[in-house]
Amino acid sequence: MKLLLYSHSFAPNVGGVETIALSLACGLAELRAVGDRPPFELTLVTETLAEDFEDRALPFPVVRRPGVLALKRLIDAADLIHLAGPALLPLFLAWLSGKPVVLEHHGYQSICPNGLLLHQPDGSICPGHFQARQYNKCVRCQSAGMSRLKSIAQLLLMFPRNLLARSVACNIAVSRHVSERIALPRSRVVYHGIENTSWPEIAVAEIPTMQGKLRFVYVGRLVAEKGVPVLLQAVEILKRERHEFELLVIGDGPQRADLEALTARAGLGDCVQFTGLLRGPKLAEALRSVHVMVMPSVWEETAGLAAIEHMMRGRLVIASKIGGLLETIGDCGVACLPGNAEDLARCMREVLRDRSLVATLGHKGRERAQSFFLRDRMIADHAGVYREIVGWHT
């Protein structure tokens, strides 16, 4: 089967979509059928420049920034198109070609002009204005960050994007929450999957002798929807109460300078450290000393790949009670109200006072991750969807 996987953003960019697209593509390309033949002849297409990334090390060809005609030829040559998000041009070209499309929803771009379901003027959760045909509210929301003319243009592009998403062979949602939110036909849920890491868990017996301060970590982009200011406010509350702990902030983004300034103004420099973006061995080394991961998101996270990664390592996760995050951690983590620093401080305080939670919930989280979020299962589920759809069209 000739499979074209289109991911608008791809390595060397860093993020959940990029990570999953790379892992899925490698897994599909390395599958072997009877006679050691690959069942998929995969080509990945992206708009991201390679920079210093070595495409030749991958087990599949990568086509970067093809022109419209070149993209049309790639689509025409494929048996099936997998889109990692509802990018309008490949959606339209695939519809023109009559080729079956699998559309995977890592965000809400098919039902929301900003793709986040976040009301930008006040940072509240959008109830679904586009789906309710309250288009004037969409324009006002977008106008908080761009000109009114551009916000109208963004809204107009939503109509063909949503219409084409309704016409694809299969809409894959990365959580049940996303499936319910997008409410598109022919939808099914396929959870993210990652490698089963072999990190040693923190045992309950180790808790009484655990040396040093409890270490919390935030890992991700430093952008408004991730709620890092709420985390810093919670840290300020706990510091006033004279709790001793450390917080690592790993990542980079447009909010970094403001967050570092907020940390300095609040006098948190002795317990908060910004590391910048870490990758590979440096990231792994930093995370080995971490006990608790915090995801204070204020938007409806679709799945929370970072939470899955830390659960697989047997580490406790504190996450906002919102979107796909709550679905991901289940009863194996600690949930707080989104955007509420007092409630986040309560959750962190609970762990500081009862360190056994680090081990007991960390162990439960690892078991949950191994049950629902393994990479082999993700690859097999996608492969099954592809075969089923191509079978319908042959």
C-alpha cells in the first residue's frame, strides 16, 4: 500500500504532533509482512525545513515544502492519505483526486479558527461558537490577536476545512474527549503510544529515606494556553507557607521572558529554574531527578503526550482537570481546577505532605500507560484503519 503521511510541522520542530508523526511513520515503515516485505510504502510530506536534521537516517523518504503541483502528484500516486491535522491544501487536493483520507485530529482546527477552543480575550474555554454558528463571536475572539480583516479571513477558511473534514474516510481522534468535541462523522479513537521505558520506579519503601527536596517539573512550550503563570502563582503560595521543594521549567517559547521576570519579581529564583529547551540525553538526565510532573494547562489539551511519557516512567502527574488530560491520567494522578492557582497549590501541598503518593500513584500511572499508551498498539491500530479503508475502496 502506498501511504502518504502529511504533517505540516515535523522534525526538527519539537512538539506533540511532530513526535507522534515521526514515531508513527518510523513504526509503519519498519513493519514487515509475509516474506519480510513492508506492507506500507510510506512517504512523509511536510512544510518544515530540514535545517540540521538528517532525513537520510529515516526508514522512509521525506519531501519538504513541495509546490502545489508536486504535492498533487504525490497525492495522486498514493493509495491512501494520512493527514496529521486538517491542513486545507492537502485536504482539498486529496478530495480532488478522490483518494481516501484518514484525518487525525491533534487539535481543534476543524471546529475552531484558533484551533484551541480558547476564547482569546479572557482565556476562557470556548463552548463551541463555530459549531453553534455564532460566527460573530469567532471574529471578536480572533480580533484579540489580529486585525478584524484577518480574523474574518480565518473564519471563512473554516467552512471548507470543516466541510472537507466531514467528507474523509475516517476521522481519528486522539482521545474520547476530542471525538466528542469535534463531533465529526466516521470518527474513532486511537490513543497516542510511546515506547515502554525501563526507568526504575520510586518504591514506597524508599519514601522515608528520600533525600533532598521534592522536585517538580513542567515540560513543554512556554505559551499562554499551557498555564505556566498559574504554576508560578502556586509556587509563590507554597513558598509563603515555607514548604521546601524545587521546580524545573523545561522548554522555550514566546512567554519565557515574561515568566522569568515574574519569577524574579515574586522572589522565586531560589526554587524555580528555567533550563530552556532540552533534548535527547540532556532531557533524560534532567528528568531522572524529577519526582512529580505538573501540567497546569488552561486550554482543552487533546491528550497530553508529556503526561503519558511521565506516567510511563512511573512518575506522578498533577494535571488540570480539563480536556483529554483528565482522560489520560484517569485515577492515577492528581487533578486540579484549570487556571486556579490555589487549587494547584493544594494538589502540590498534598504531595509535599504525603510523599508516598509519588510512589503509589506513580506505579498506578505506569500500569495505566502500559495498558493504554504503548507505541506498538498505536502503530497496529493505525495500520488496521488503513487496511480497512483501502479494502472499502478496492
